[in-house]
Amino acid sequence: MNNETTELPIARHSVSVTDIVPLNKHTYLIELLAPKETSLDYRAGQYLKLELDVNQDDKPLWLSYTISSRLDPEQPNRVCLIIQCTSEFSGKVIDCLAALKTNQKPVSIMLAMGKAFLQTELDTPHLLVAAGSGISKIKCITEEILHKSPETPIDIYWTNRSREDFFLLELFHDWATQYKNLRFTEILESAQLGWTGRVGFLYEVIQQDFSDLKDASVYLCGSEKMVYGTIDQLKSNGLEEASCYSDVFEFAPRL
């Protein structure tokens, strides 16, 4: 491996919450900025931990969130997260971040973590698979591939339960228009009124498009069931688990 595919030491930084942008009715883009002289080193596809006193009990928690933006050498002190507000707890997280932004108070982060970062040779086809908010990781990896090797064949598959759960679709469709080697496919498991995208289980749609996946480098981001289920179903199409990368392999390894 070269220097760009080795793990980096974990570092702690103090950052400011500089922007909170709604992406749909329950998803937010969070922008964090460290002091200008700081470089927030990480690999595309890694995650960070954010220290928040979510319950307002002076017992801060370290919460893990995937980094959704590639490291920009022109602004290395900036990092972005995508957070979905779908529970009482995640609602408290958003409220806590909003209060920090309003009061201009710093927050501590630790980065970067996760072994499923972009580390594959970019002269091979890349299959990037996400369920729900897992698209955050896929977005970051895609940005890095397009920056380093815009000719790399990239296929992105993103599934959600409802059409209202999608966000940043204009960005992905713009990439598919700009880069002829990039294909983007949005999927719902079952048809819904007004839906014009693909319908079916994630693995079924991929099987419809690929007969042979033995040469593909595959990054998956979603639940344990989604990741292992997709891999197992696609083995009949030549997919090898050794060619797959997912955070699930670390926090929920197969027994």
C-alpha cells in the first residue's frame, strides 16, 4: 500500500459548527470548521467521533458519524457530516449542534476511524452500494475517485424505503451527466405513486445490471443485514467478499 491507503493516527480537535443545512424533512448537512492552521487528516470513507452532551446531564457522549466530504487541500480544516433526525435521540443531537452554532461554542471531535476507506486500485471498476444515510460514505468516496481518477468506472446504487428519503439527487445526477463512466441508480423496494426509478431489492437490481462482478471493487454502507445479505446474494454473480469493504466488517464481523 502507498501512503494514501495507510491508516492515519487518530487525533482530537476542537471545531465550530458553522452550518446546518436541511437536505430533506429529516436529514441535515453539518459543516464543522477547525482553526485555519489545522489539517483534519482522514481518508475518504472514514468516520469521526463527535463529543456532545446530548442529554444535558454533563455526561457527554462520543457519537460516530461518517464523514461526507473529501479532504480538500485548499480547506483542510473543514469536514462535513450528514445526520438523519429519525428518533428522539437524533433530534436531540441536531438540537445540540444548533445550540452550539448559535452560541458559537466549540465541540471536540476525534478522527479518523474506520478501515473501510478508499484503498483500491482505481483502474478497476468500482461498485458503490448504500442504504439510507449510508450514502454519506459513498458520496465521499465518489468525490475522491472523481478527483484522483475521473476515468474510473463507477456504479452507485442507493436504496431507500420512501421516495422522500432521498436527498442530494441533483448532485448524483449531475455526476452521471458529467462523467460518462459513472452510473447512478436510485431504488425503492416497492413501487410508490410517482416513482420513476428502479424497484426491487438492492441485490436484485444489481443482478439485473451485472452478470459478472469478479473484477469489481465494492464498497457497501448500510445495516449488517443489508451488507452481508447483498454480498451473499451477489456471490452467484462472481462477487468475492475479499473485494468488499464495509464498516460492518469491524463492528459486526461474521461469527
